[in-house]
Amino acid sequence: PVQLIDIFPTILALLDITIETSYKLPGKSLLPQNGQIKIDNKRPIFAEWEGRVPEFVEKRLKNSENAIEKLSIFKKKLRMIREGNEEYIYGEDGTEELYDLNCDPGECNNLANVKMDRCRILREKLIKTLKAEPSSEWVTQYEMNENVKRSLQGLGYL
């Protein structure tokens, strides 16, 4: 599967930019290698929600019935890992959710209390993924050469 973390390595590859750092970027370039695009279907998908509710959503739900309950689900940090047809979600408050997306694409039947061993395995993979990712404060200094500067200007970024 293609993930958002694949965009940055793809852009770097398109611009022929190499970042020298001790940290390995997450994600993989989507550019073809040896004339073929290779997609790793076994790679787990990772996502996170930072617990912020957009203002327009709060305004819309403010006067609706059960608004606090509807908003509370979005006001906590969530981390998710999807492997095959299973999706595991861990909330910052310790809540766990597990869904079989083949049988339950709408994520209505939480299996976390039924498949506790599978939750433990996916939780461990999620923790491993989180430890492998950089913090959101990770910043790399990069000096632009003239070719990169011209490319970015041509794209309207500068």
C-alpha cells in the first residue's frame, strides 16, 4: 500500500536530492526502479490522529444532540496500524480497538475484547513502528544548490 510517508522520499527522488543523515527516512519512493513500480503489500500501514478537532466541526456539532460524546472520540490522540485485513487502534487513554475490515468495513464491531492475543501482537508492532519513527520535531538542515532552487521556483514553491 502507498502511504503519506512515501510522498517525501518520492519528491526527493524526483529532484535527485540525497539527504545525508544518520536517520533513515520512513517511507519509500514511488518511482519505478528498473522500469517497474514495486509496491510492498505486506508492509503495515501506520496512521495517527493528534487529537485536534477542527473548529468548523465543533461549531457544527455544538448544538446537536450528544455533541460532547461525538466530539470526545476525536479529542484524544490515536495511533493505528493496519496489517492485511486487520486494523488496530490505540488511544492515548489506553483504549484499544480491533476491526476485521473484510467482515466489518464500517468499523462497527470492536473485537479488542475478543481477540486479546491479536491486539497484543499488533500493539507490539505499533510500538516498534513508533520507536522507529522520528519525533515530529525532527528537522534537517539542507543547503539548496542552484538546480534545486530553480526546480522549486519552476514549481512555484519559491
